[in-house]
Amino acid sequence: MNKIGIILGRMQPFHNGHIWLIEQALYECDEVYVFVGSADKLNERNPYPIEDRINFVNNYFNVINSLVKIIPLNDLTNEDDINVNWGNYLYEQITKNIKKDNFILYTSENENFMKSWFSEDILNKIDIKYKYRSFGISATAIRLAIAEKDFDFVSKYVPKNVLNYLKEREKTKWF
């Protein structure tokens, strides 16, 4: 059976924790899909356009690009509205894109929190794999460091191409 791994993240910005999670899925699965969330948002909490976030992932995984498929995912409502409706929407979007109804959802979030998104019917079709590695990475902390122009801190947690983008982008800050 073809194992399909799903990664869900906003990639605001794309950092080493995302890379590690994608690599875990690549190691264990035949195909990996990265759903980049809040694709329809561009604001203070989501300061990087979807095209740039997709490019970060593509550029990092270019050697194995045929194994990593990147798909933009719009929010259902406001991004804090996480419930079974969100889980149903997420499942619908994933299955529409992968053309299968079962997959492994990789997460560094609390497994019980992730399970609360889905109905029992959906939970019977998917596997949620909690993968936690203590990098001490917080995208919020990275965004705060960027705002404070602390690129020494940021450089510890993001790939070089992302760091260069962030430094350049900070010169023409949008928000």
C-alpha cells in the first residue's frame, strides 16, 4: 500500500522544525504532501505571501521535488476557529488533492489537540503521527526576532535562502 504523508503548516517563516517534520515523513512514506495554510492571508500574523512560502519549501527540497508536493490551503474561517468543521474541511481538501481517503498526518502539535479536529469517522481513516523534536523553535519567536532585526537569532532556525529573503524583506516591510 502506498503510504502518503501529509504536513500542514503556515510556514511563517519556513524553518528547521518544518524541514525536520517533512524529512520524517519522507523517510516513512512513499509520497509527501505539504499543505501551506493561510494561503489566502497576508497580514501581520501572516506576513509572507503564499508564493514565497511555497518557494521556500520547493527550493529546500529541490533534489527530491518529485517526492514532495506543495499545495496552498486557504483558511476555512478565521485561523483561530479550529474545530470539527475545520477538520472536515481539511480532510476534504487533502483527499481532493491526493485522490485517496487515507493518509498519515504528521504533526509536532499535541496529538489529542489534532484529534479534536476530526470526527470519529475521519479518525478511522487517517493516522496522526506526533513527531516532536525539541529544537526550541517557535515561528512566533522567529517573527519577533525579525521585527527586532535580531538576525543572529533567526539564522539558527531558518535555511540560508530564507534568512536572506527575510533580511531583504525587512528593508521593505509591508506591515
